[in-house]
Amino acid sequence: MPALEDAKRQQDKKPVILLSDSAYFLSSSPKWTGEGKSPSMHGNPDADIMRDIIQLLRERIEQGLLTIFIKIKAHRGDALNEQADRWADEGRQSENIRWSLPSNRPIF
């Protein structure tokens, strides 16, 4: 999530509001960022990506920084969502792919 990475890089302490059309991410991320037992990401097809995002969220939580997620509907003409989809398409076609193959890091 570039917005979280940018906030960290700039040491920005402002709240971050993220709009997402991913019901899966929005429903699964709380169990990995909250207190107590952390369920396994084993078997999650996006574990490599999720691990990096969850780490950024945990760092924000530890610093007492507010991060708000808002669910939006996909493919409904929302300008920002459509732009994010275009960036995702460009990223998939780029030679500089961040998550092209599993990292083979242990998944807990």
C-alpha cells in the first residue's frame, strides 16, 4: 500500500484514510493487526503482500497513529478507485514487479 509506505517514509503523523474495494482485505486484516492471538497466514494466496501491509499497519498502531479503511464498491465510476485499478494494471505489466513470485519466507 503506497499510501502507508509514503506516510512512513515522510514520518507523517497525520491520520491515513484508505479507500478499498477489497472486501477480503477489509474483513481479514483486523485479525492480524489487533491484540491477542494472531492467526496464521498459511494458505493465504496473498500472504507475501499481506505480511508487508500488516507490518506497516502494526507500526502505525504501535505509534498511536490513526488509519481508517473505507469500503467502496468496485467498478462503479469512483475516480480514485478507477485510478488505483489503472495503476494496478500498469504494475502487473511492469518489469519492476514487487511481488511477482512467492518470497519463500516462512508464513506464520
